[in-house]
Amino acid sequence: VVRAWRGFAQDGEESLVAGFKAMPEMVADAKGPGLVMAVARSDYRLLHCAGESPLIRTWDMESERCAHLCRTGSTSAVTALSSSNEHWHPYTLAGCADGSIRLWDGRLASAPASEGLNEHRSRIISVHCNHAHQVVSGSSDGIIKIWDLRLRKPLASFQSLKTGGRLTALAAHRYAPIIASGSDQSTVAIHSLAGDAVDLVRASQGFLGQRQTPVCALELHPLKLVMAVGSPDGSIALYSSGAAQHYS
């Protein structure tokens, strides 16, 4: 179920403006990816939804109706979604549990997703449409790839997990050439687009950092060098070049 709210920035001012079942054919599964969503950056009224289903539904949030329906062409669940911000070439990327990444051209709404990028060997954790033709993807085995969609092959590929574990979250900066990757070992690695290690942050919680939790969410500020790290217990840590702040 998708619910849209307004006034959420102020306590007591939030109000529900829309609510609907985005994937009616999907059955809830504790082991599955659940509902995966991505706002269409070329048109913020549209919301792409997928999950344990061979379909990708695009919803018009103003009218609460399904605007487009696309088949992924894969029997695996969709585990990551991302869309471009180019109005002249709107496309959506769907990362799947089998390691494949499907490409859907928004100008051909009724066409099925095509096989695009197939060099990952494990579950896709995240995929980002960074620029017009540049895509960043990461899989659970820690492999991060930088793609050029015009060539359909990676420009760079590197292992982000130097301390072991599994990749659990990934974020790419919109303008700065950096990528942040989180693991289940409570670490966040910062790399350049060429794969060079820039920094390693241990996202520990509690007094003297004795409590370590997996990184379940990552986000980079679109303009500033600020990073938000989310933990399963609901706490959020903000990191910048100066210091870190923790919120619950």
C-alpha cells in the first residue's frame, strides 16, 4: 500500500492526501524485497512501483490511477528501481534478484523492459541513474559497476567490501564524483567513480560506539557533501566533512 502525505515537515500538520494498493497482484513475503518504489525524476507526479512481480506499474499520483504497465521480462523479483531526470530521454532501470538490470524506455510506455546490463552475479541492491548516460549499480557481493548506457558495458568495476560482509545500501552523488556503499558490518565505504578508496566510516551507535548495526539506508545530499546513514532501529546519522550527528 502506498500512502502520500503533505505537511510532514511539521509535527501535527501532516495529512493523508492519497492511498492506494500499488501492486495488487503481489503477495507479501517476509523473505522478498517488498514494495520497491522510485519517483520519476522527469515528472514528479509519476511513481514507479515493483517487487515480487513480473510487472512494473507507474502511477499518476494526482489521479491515483495506473498510467503505465510494463513487463520486466524476468522471473526474478525487482529489488531496485531508478529513473533518469532527462525530459527528452526518460528511462527507468529495474535491478533484479538474479543480478540483471532491465531498461525501460519511458517514451514507449507499452513496450516491455529490455535486457540491458547483465554482468552482476548476485542480487542487485541499488541502481542509480547518475547522469544522462551514466548508471551506478551495486550487488550484494559488494561489486559496484559504473556503466555507460550507450555502450551497454561497464566503464569501471570494483569490490567495495574490503572488510567482508554483504553490501546492503548504495548511494551516488548527483554532482560530486563519489559513491557511498554500506554493509552489514556497520561500515560505509566512500569511493571515487574510478573505484579509488576515499574514506571508510564505521557507522556505530551508542556510548563509545560499542553497538554496531547494519547499514540499511544511505542517501547523499544532492548539492552538499553530506551523507545520511540509516539503521534498522530507526536511528539516522548525518556525516559531513566536519563531524557526525545522530538522530532517532
